[in-house]
Amino acid sequence: MDYRLYGFMIGDGIHFDILNRRIYRLTGCRSDKNITFVSIYFNETMLKLFLYLLKHGRENPVSKEELFEKIWEENNLSPSTQRLWQVLNNLNNKIRLLGLPADFIKNVRGRGYIINYQNVTPIYYKMSELHTLCNNNDAEINLSD
């Protein structure tokens, strides 16, 4: 049976939904009648960068050069250190709004960037269930290795 990456669970209540280009937190408790839903959407470059780091940077740092190649050059964009810093800074600001630590994406000096958080779990779905998740072709993000 063929499976495809749907997203990631981060900590106890943060979900990264690749197809819908968002990260969200759904909070509430059983004794409380209130539920809080916070959702943050990503632009294309930010989405690809975050996804690439979650896939490849949880155990070892990903070099700046690798990010330039995989995120910028393979998508016909011009890479630069300034642009990488800008996207990472904006990304960190967004995920901090959900309660993730300021160093969730950490720069390991001279080695690259790493996900500095232990509780990150990939979520997969069966390809036969693809039509129930999304009906349009442009929603699928292709970041195959």
C-alpha cells in the first residue's frame, strides 16, 4: 500500500497541514466549553523551507548551500543569504505565535539549520484516500527527495 506525507504533529497540539499550507493549534479542555483555533498560512517559499527542514533537519543540520539548491535553485529562484535569513526570520515569527520556542529552527554555526525540538511526528495517509483530502491538482506540494 502506498502512503504519502500529510503533515506533522508538533508537540501536543500543533498540526502542520501540507496540502492546505498551514500550521495550526487547536486548544481547549474537556471541562471548558471554549475552543481556541489559531491557524497560520505560509507562502510557497516558506512552506517549502519549513517542510524541507522538518523532513531533513530533525537529526542533522541542513547546510545553507543545500537549502539554496533544494528550495531556491530547484524552483528557479535566486538564492541569497539575505533572502534565506528573511524567510527563516518570518517563519520563526509565525511559528512563535503558536507557542513554539524561539529556537525551534536553530542555526548551528558553520553547519546549517536544525529543528531544535524533540516532539515532531510525521503523519501519513493512504494514496487511495487522496481524493477525500483534496480534489484539485494544484494543492499537492512536490518535494520528493
